[in-house]
Amino acid sequence: MQNKDKRTGGLFGSSFSNIVLCYAFIPTFFLSPLALYFAVTFSEPAEQRIFAHYYYIRTTIALMVIGGCTGSLLILLGADLSSLLILTGLTVVALTAVLTILRCLKGFLCAYKGEPPRAYTSYLL
């Protein structure tokens, strides 16, 4: 009897279907921790092109958290100091949301084609 690793195969395993699911979870914001869990759990035994996607998912979520927290902090500080900080914070949050959605679309298309994203270690597109 073979001992099969639970992290390989199926919908919840190291496969492109799981990667596409993760890219769909990220823009919902509330399901992005689940996508991060999948990216951390299933990236270890994966081949290089699947690992590249999981790394890209982790950097996308990190970008979303950093940009969202920075923009929210600027909005919060702007409530006491000036409206310019509020507008700057709103701009940072909006640009972070746009960049997150574009990264998810790019990753989704690359996963659909079965190839790794280019420059997957970068925080830009």
C-alpha cells in the first residue's frame, strides 16, 4: 500500500486548479487568508512553475496588505491633520486595489496557459 502525500493532486493540492482558485480568492479580500494558506502549504513539494505561481500569490497578498495598511494609516492620520493625507491614503488604497486585481488577472492567465509568471519575485506586474 502506497502512502500518498495529501498535498498533491485534486482540487486542494499542488495543481493549476488550486492556483486558479487562489487567484479567484485574492480579490475577495476576506478569502485571501485562505489563498495565502494554500500558497504556503502547497508550494513545498511543487515543481518550479507551480512554485513560481505560489510565490507570486504570496507577493500579491503581501502587496495588498502593505498597500492597504499604508493607505488606511494615511486616512486615519488625515482625519486629524489634513484632507491632503486623506486623499493620499485613498489614492494609495485605490492603486493597491488596481495593482492587486491586475496581478491576479496576469497570474490567472499564466496559470490557464500552464506557464509561470514572468519576474514572479517582483512586487510590480
